[in-house]
Amino acid sequence: MKWQVVALSGQDIRLVGPDGGGETVLAGYLFADPGFAVIGADMPPAVPQWGLFETAPAAACEKALAWQRHVREVECGLPGGPGSEGAVREQYNPARHTLAEREQAKAEELTALGFGRVSRTTVQRIRLDYRKQGLWGLLDHRTTRASSPTGRADERVVAAVREALLRRRGRSKGTINGLFPLITQILEKRHGPGTVPAPSQATLYRLVTSLARPGELGPV
């Protein structure tokens, strides 16, 4: 099913389906869905992971934003980007120094500031990552690899939620709470009554909303 993005607000993405119906989903849930893909002949071959940036840990986001200012200063001379206010520092003046010279100056500056031993090659790599992927490319992805829409939930419960959603897919929307008895039935049939500890309604609600496709869920 094809959905069109019609509005963005923070992490909320407003979608309109082919029937004209609308849904609002969180960016992290949308991008985590295995069926998600950006389509359209006019789209660039690589789409920056802008929606996922806000799902990264706060400390990692702050570091990426700091790197953004350094990268912008290397590229155009101003930490705020082209057209921003402020004076261009001499060592980052594009009219007087080549890009390689500005990268070297930034490496020396960051090393002196205590960023560790930063080389020009490192600055160049990070700058190119930013050009390709925006802020997502500046994140330390050791902080994002472990993220999952299902968190640390029991994999048996996750599998049961997936199956319940699959069974209802294509039918008219039911309530979210209406899925809970079906999930319990699936768990008991697969593993036996009482084998899998009963998850709380809050846990089931989180899993269902995390794993459902855009527009798949009805009211609570």
C-alpha cells in the first residue's frame, strides 16, 4: 500500500492513504517497519535518515550537532551554514584556503580542543558522511545499533504480536485492545498455557503500536 507524507511535526509524520484516509505515526516506528520504502522516480538514490536522528540517545545527538557546526565551518566558513551571521575565521576562509587546507586546520583545532588525535582524513570522512546522510551520518552508530522498536521484550511475545497483526491484516480495523486476547491465544497454543509470563497491557500496547504498519491500527 502506498502512503503520501503530507505533514511533519517533530517525530510525528502525517500520512494519507490511497482511499483518502489519514494516519499519524512516529518516525521511528515508520522507519523501523520492514515494509517501509521511499518510492518515486524523482527521489534521490539515498534518502537521509532524518527521522531516525531524533530517536538516537540525547548525548549522541548533541555530539552530532556539534560536529555539524565544525563541518559547516570547513565547507563554507561559517558554523551556522551559508548565509548565517558571524565572521569567517581566517583559516576557514574559502576564498583564501583550499578545502584540504581547511580540513587540516579543523583537524588541528579539534585535536587542540581535546577531541583526541583528529586527522584531516577523519574530518574529510565525517564531512562526506554529512553530505550523504545529513545529521544521521554524524551520529556515533555504536549508540544506535542496539535500538529496536521492541526493546527487550520476550521474543515469544513479539512473535505472537506479529502473527496477530498478520492475521488481522487486510480486514477492517479493530481496536488495539481487541488484539490482546488473540495474542494470548497464540502464546498458549504455541507454548502451552502459563508457559510464557503474561505481558502487561502496557507492554502489549507498546509492541502492537511499534510493529503495526501505518494505518493498520484502529482506536484503542
